[in-house]
Amino acid sequence: MNARPPTNAIPGRGPNLNPANRFEPLHVEPDGEWLDAEFAETGSVPHPRTQFFYDATESLLTRHDSPDLGHGWGINCYRGCEHGCAYCFARPYHDYLGWSSGIEFETKILVKKRAPALLRAELSARKWKPEPILMSGVTDCYQPAERYFRLTRQCLEVLAEFRQPVGILTKNFLVTRDLDLLAELARWQCVAVNFTVVTLDAGLAGKLEPRAALPGHRLRAMRMLADAGVPVGVMVAPVIPGLTDHEMPAILEAAAAAGATRAGYVTLRLPHAVKDVFLQWLDDHEPGKKERVLSRIRDLRGGKLYDATFGTRLTGEGIFAQQISQMFEVATRRAGLNRAESPLSTAHFRRPGGVQLDLF
């Protein structure tokens, strides 16, 4: 007799869970008996296909003003992300679209097809005062959709033409496709690429981040970029207490060996329905460690699973948070990371035609 399939029975996807949208009064769930019958007949549950939707936004650059992150600008060519990371703090953004933070976040992707044209127009505007831009601060600019739509590459072409400084945060080997543009930007001190690494365990990474590049591929990408003169860094993010926190020194050492010069970290955040998705992931993949992980999270969050207080939401607080901070400081010193600043420069910014800003 076939047993009921586990909730996360879909290969290459995050937990097969669609938490209720906190802004919508109605919530629809597939009929349980139908799913049981499907599994009994085929041995699997239906595999959701990724759907792409056109985002008709009329602007691209977004301003962020956070006590944790400071002032700055960001670009996101996609809303939603196919990587399917169980811990992704960006999942609740899909609630604003009427979708869910669960499987719909990774299967319903909004695509800003006009992103390159919008970026060119906004950088050309006289009101734009060049500042570094982050690409991207919410969803990964090199997620699988980028192989087809190539919006990140087209935006990099615009940034290179303007010599506009940009910081990139990704976990995908696809970034190496654009090595030519990244090397050109690096000539003018206009780019830095940071890779997020949560674990070096390929098996664990494959379950936590089912459609992202495996850790070894990220390290290989770091080396390729560093060898081409592109500044590279690593973000140990998120640090999952009781599951991956012990890997921090090894991650930093491996990244330094691959050419990284800068490092940072962020502790696991579980805002809104991310909590439900991550708890389901623990039930599916690490049930024996669930209580330890949750206990450590509560130690960091004042007895709760999440605390949105600015100043501590990225690192947590208390003795365990101090231990993580101290481990990071010791490990970065041993690995030779964060020894020198490598700020992005706006000195070479120019408008179309090759005239630099200071000539206006």
C-alpha cells in the first residue's frame, strides 16, 4: 500500500506549501483525496510548472532607507525566484501580488521586460546623482529565468556604458556568463560581486536551495571572477543556528581560497509566512534537528521565532548572537578577509556620448 507522499515531494522545488495570504480573505488548497489518488496511481504528486508574467512597471530604481542597510538604490528585474530557498526572507513580497509566500513564490515569476530601457532612462535623467546600486536586493538577478530573458545582462550593458557602480549579490554560477561586462566595470572600480553561501554540504544545499548553484560551483565562480580582476566577496547567509552555524569558519576559509576579499553574514530571518515554509522544510528534511534549531532561533530572537526590531533583526541578540559574531570576527581574521576596503567609485560616471558628469 502506498503511503501518503511527504509535503515536499516535488523534485527541484521548495516545500510544497502555500500559506494563506495575509491580505486575502480566501485561501484555496488542493483536495487531499485527489492528491492521495494521484500519488497512488503515479507515485508522485503533480509538478507545478513555472509561469512568467509581464510586469508593466514604469520605474526600475528603488530607494531603500533602512537603519540596518543604510541609504541606497536597488534594481530587481524579477519578482519571485525559482531558486526555491526554504529560508528566503523575500517570500512575503508575493503576498502583495495576491499570491502566496510558498510554492507560488517560486512558480509565478514577474518579469520586467522593459528593465534595460527604464534603467537607461533613469540614469540619463539630470536628476540622477550617481550612487552605487545593488543588484538585486530582493530576488536573485541570476535566477534560472535569466538564462532566457537576459535582463540582468542587458542592464549590465547599460551600467557599463554609463560606468555606473553596481554591487551584485547572487548564488548562481550563471554570473560567469557576464564576465566580459563585469571585467569592464571592474576597470573603473564600478563593480563588486558577492556570493551567498549557507553551507558547503552539497546534499544539504540541494535540499535548502533546490534550484541554486551548488556550493562548489559558487566557489569556482568566485575564482573565475577574481582571476579576471573582479572584486569578490562572500555573505554567509543565512546562518541557520543549530544547523549550519558551525560551518561559518570553513565557508570563510574556502571563499578566501577562491579569491574573496570581503565577507559578511546575516542570521536566519523568518518574517510572516517564511516561518511556515521553513518549519515545513524542517519536518520534511531535518525532523531530528527541528527542536534544536527552533530553540536556538528563539534564543536569538528574545523567545520568539522572529523579531523585526531594527538593529538586531539581521544578527539577533543575546549570548548566542555574540558567539556567532565573535566566531565571524576570528574566522575572517584567520582567512585574511576584510583587511582593506574596496569601495565602489562614481568618479567615472558618464552620460551617453562619453562626457563625464563633472563636465556638466
